[in-house]
Amino acid sequence: MKAIQVSEFGEPNVMKFKEVEEPNPAPYEVRVRLLAAGVNPNDAYVRTGTYSFYIPELPYTPGFDGAGVIDAIGEGVKHLKIGDRVFVAALLAKRNTGTYAQKVVCDSDAVHRLPDSISFQEGAALGIPALAAYRALFHRARLRSGETVLIQGASGGVGLLAVQMAKNSGATVIGTASTDEGQALVKASGADHVINHLANDSLDHLLAITNERGLDVIIECLANENLESDLKVIAPYGRIVIVGNRGSLEINPRMAMIKEADILGTALWNAPAHEYKESLHAIGAFLESGVLRPIIGEELGLEDAAKAHIEILNKKARGKTILSIKHES
């Protein structure tokens, strides 16, 4: 089968599109014939060999998220069958042969049925983004109905799903995006207010929306750029949850003291098993009820994985980047 393989850590060009041996499922595992794979920033971090959460054994095939049809099942699997449409969320799986491939084998618990109303491309946009959004909103921030939540970087894969989940929970949702196209996506996902976080008056605008009280919850997708500003607009006793960060910054801790605000980190790698399982069940329910509708940004071919890694870190987010996976027959 065709797959992306990494034989040495480094820049995007270490990812090679080549023929590899087809994997087979062991007991309690399944094999999925993939039609699409999700591309996440942490895929790019893992590729460097310097990611603190996970350093794979070489050679390896990247990717934790994907969608397709089950084509083989190991002994002991009862809740899935050959032919099922599924999405793969294999970040915490014991075995994951990588979703940047025509086929992936992983734990059956990492594979979940995909409603007929959700395309394979949309299914590949779930996994890490949906789990990160749910965990940030409900496990870390403990968002409550009636609260006001700001999603910083709302036009990305995590942000758009967080907007949809937060709105469904009864919160007032404000999303930020830096382009007109991104702002339109955030609005279409259900945000009550959308602002350009790069505008000079954005902080004043946020305070005006909340009648000067500030935000109850902020979901922060780029903390190294926004955390100081977040502390200026967080409400007393508010919660800031850091989902993404790409550098360091200097802040005055007194800003958090004055508000008695909580700054909370989150990383899916640390999720307790019961919370991870709860998140997956919730995402499944959101999909069935129509609450979640992933928005696809750029769709590239599997052979263009290197380009996808470059763009996901350098371009302004506008939906989810995925790899479309072709088969000869």
C-alpha cells in the first residue's frame, strides 16, 4: 500500500511517499481503508523528533486522525464490523500504524462509527481537534450555560469545533479571526460575535460586548501572542485555557492575581482514560444530533503531506487541513 514514511527526524522533506507493507490487525484491533487523514500541528512537531509528549520509533508513518471504511477486524472486536463507515482518533491508542496511509491499524477503541450525514473528509477533521475543543471547554474550563466564552483563533480546526460546542451548551460565544474569510467561517459556525483580534480596538470591543465585565472563559490557541491581552479582558474569577502555544512571553503575574483568574494548560496526551472516553462519547452524540459539522479548509493529496505541514504552521487558519487518500481500485 502507499503511505508516508519518515526514516529520520527533520524538516517536512523527510516525509517520503512510498510503498510499504500492509498492516494486519491483532486481537482487539481493526484495519481501516482510509479515504482522508487529518493534519494537525502536533504531527509536524512529532516529525522533528523534539516533541516532549511523543517521540516515535523510526521509521514511522505520521498521523493520528482519519476516516474511511473498516476492511479487517481482529479477534474480540464486537462493536464494529467490516464495511462500517468510521473515523479514527488514535492519539492515545496502544497501536497506531499511522493515518497518512491508504490503510491504518489501531485499537478498536480508537475507531468510531461515522454518521452517513458526515463525509469522510469531515470525519478526518475530528479526532484531535474535536477532543481538544471538548476537553478545553468542559473538563478544564468547566463552561456553564449562560457564561460568555472567547475562542481565540476560532477559524482553525479546533476553534471552529469549540464554537459549535460552546454555542450548543448555552454560552454566549465570541470568536476571533484575522481574515474576512476566517471571520465568515466563525460566524457560520454559530458565534454570536466575531472580531478581528489584530484590530487596535479589539480589547475595547470585547469589553463593550460584556458591558465591561470581561470574559468568563477564554480558549487560547496561541498563548505566546495573546496571553497578556487575555488577562486584560478576563472577568474576575475567569478561566483561561491554553490549547496552543509556539513560543514564550513575559507577563506580569499580578494581572492574574487582581482578577483571581485561573490560567489552565491542557494537552490531550495527559487526559485521564475516563475523560478521554467521555469526550469521544460526547463527540459521537454531537455528530448524531447535528451539533458538530467540521469545516474543511485545504484538501491536499497524500503525496503532498510535506506541503501540508509547511502550510499548517505558516498560514492563517481557515478550517481544517486534510489529506485526500486515493486507491487504485
